[in-house]
Amino acid sequence: MRYDYLIVGAGLYGAVFARELKRAGKSCMVIDRRGHIAGNIYTEEVNGIAVHQYGAHIFHTADREIWAYVNDLAEFNHYVNSPVAVYGDELYNLPFNMNTFAKMWGIKTPKEAAERIHAQIADLHIDNPQNLEEQALSLVGKDIYEKLVKGYTEKQWGRDCKELPPFIIQRLPVRFTYDNNYFNDPYQGIPKAGYTRMVEKLLEGIPVKLETEFQEFVREDKENDIYVTMDGADCFAKVLYTGMIDAFFDYREGALAYRSLRFETELLSGVENYQGNAVVNYTQREVPYTRIIEHKHFTFGKQPDTVITREYPQEWKRGDEPYYPVNDERNAALYEKYAQLAAAKKNVLFGGRLGQYKYYDMDKVIRASLDMVRRELA
């Protein structure tokens, strides 16, 4: 059978692309190397609790069209992300706001908080930050940096803040209001039935092959400018590739850098409420995980049991799951080389977090996918 498109990756980018192609009358097939659809937003039910298998995913957007789009796919609840941070025996609200400052310094007014922060910044005399530590100190002062930024950032990146470039932290949002809402976006929530069900709806009526590696599934027929399955049964006029762009080109320019994660998930039988919040960050470097997720709180669950997940950042090596692109100068230059190679592949599109070496929030993933398919159909 001849298909218009082969879509490599059954995550959000690929699934949206596939749905829009089908609605436009195009034929497509989706493959994924994992044994499930939905990519990193995959949720699986455990004792009636929707567990985010690859870390917390909270949908938020200021884009009304995207909010309408996802609400056509799933019913969303009114969850608002309000994480807390643990530093030793101390507990603070995030993002940095008046609740944080009142707990840290025993003050009550925005004027007092601003004066405390500005005084600490002035005492440091940092005019031209040379590394991430100096950049953060120049933005929020010593107390906030040492308790809530330093250890968490060093765990996330696997190196000392003095060794990280300043541009990684362009700004640190400081709110002089008693508002624990992490995002400013007007539309927020989580699908009541989980993200997997939402992606299932995107892929309705579209053939999907799981546990299928792109390089083992098809070969390029350069003479006819198409991709053909190894058994010759099917061919594809174009490919959307949402995997690692450097892997597509067999790392010919070198490997791009990523940060990876290890998840330690635990079912706590008979424990109705473990930590009282969906997301609790641990900001000391001595604590090996960055945060604990208690999944039931995403959907206001009342189950007699609970499920928690500890997240451990780690160095990425080939074979590991890549989660976060390392957007420093070296990798930006390396990605540009791959982007030039990609531009020369007229029958292959590259999209998504790995295909474009870019961190995307979910709403931006959907927007980018919709924009790409609209250009294709124009």
C-alpha cells in the first residue's frame, strides 16, 4: 500500500499531525519504538490512579485555539499547579512569592520583601554575571538562591552552578503577591481520564505499529524518492520524524547532549495521602532526587492508596531516554549542522522536542504540529 506519510513517533506532536492529515483526506501510518502510544505524556492506571509514567505533565496555555482543541479531545479538570519546595526542615511555596518570603524572612508586605531582595543583590556587586550562580544571585539575592535555586539546579544539570553558563537562567520570576499558581496562563488543567486516552482519540482510525524502530522498518528508495518497508509491502511519499535528529543522521556530526531522568515509582497501599500536594521539590543537592510526584492529587483523587514517583536526573548516554536538550553554545552550533542536513531532505520533516532539539511545553507542541501540517496542506 502507498501511504502519503509515515509518522515516526506516537507522541503528542506526531499524533496531532496524524489526526490533521487524516481529516484532510491523507493516508498515514504511525510507528513508535516504545510499546505504547502518547510518548512522554503516557499515563497508566494503577489502583484507579492515573500515573504519569514519565514525570508530571500539567497542561497550561494562553492560546485559546489550543485550549479549544484539547477540550475537543478530553474533559479537563481545574487542576492548578502549586508546587512546594523542601529545604532541610523548611517548606516553601513556589514560584517565589509573598508566601515564600513571609516564611523565609518573617515579613508581611511586598515593600519589605522587595527591600530585602534588592539589598542582597546590591551587596553582591555583580555587574556582569559570568556563570549561572552569579546570574541567579544578581536576580534574587543570596537567600533565595542558596535555599531554592542552587541545589535543585545542580542536580538537574549534574554540575556546579559556577560551571554553568549564565544564559540558562535568563530570569527568575519573583511575585510580590500571595499567589501560589505556578503558571500565568489562563487555561490550565489535566485530562480527567489521563493523557493516553486523549492521544488514543487523536489516533482513531489510523494504523499504529508499536515496538517498531524506524531504521529497521523502512529503507530509503532514493531512485523513486520514497521510503519503503523492508518487506516491500508498503511505501511512504514523506516522513515526519520526531525522534532524535542526530540519530536520524547516524550521529555523523557528533552526538547532541541531553539530560536524562530515572523514575522510581512506588504504590503505597493503605496510604491515602502521602505528601498533601501533587509536586514537592527537594532543593538540597544532598537529596538525590529533584522532586516527588503524588499522582492522585492531579485529579483530586480519594482512593485509599496512593502512588508516588521520585525523579532522579542523570547524565544521558546513548541508549538512555533523552528528556532535556542541553541548549548551550556547543550544542546550538552542532544542532545547526543537523538542521542544514535536515533541510536538504526534501521528503523528510523533523518535528518535536527531539526532532528540533528544543524543549516544548505541551501547548507549544500542538501549535507547532498544527502549523507544520497546515504548511504541508497549503
